[in-house]
Amino acid sequence: MYTGLTRAKKLAIIVGEKKAISIAVNQGHRRQRYTRLVERLCQKVF
């Protein structure tokens, strides 16, 4: 939900039931991702 709204340039239209949208918004807490992105970037830079 966050990504879709923040990437909209001029307008974002949300279609769905109020309850489903509420659940999506309230579950927007960040989870730790294990992507090893930092390690991969460091390998490319150094």
C-alpha cells in the first residue's frame, strides 16, 4: 500500500473494501528483511 501511494506522480486511486484497506494500512509495520543488500553493495564498491 505504501509503495503504491508514494510512487504515484499525480494521482493514486485506491479501490477496495474499507475493511481490507484498513487492514493493509495497519499492517504496514516494517519487518526486517534478510536480503544481504549491504554485503552485496560493499562487495561491488570495495
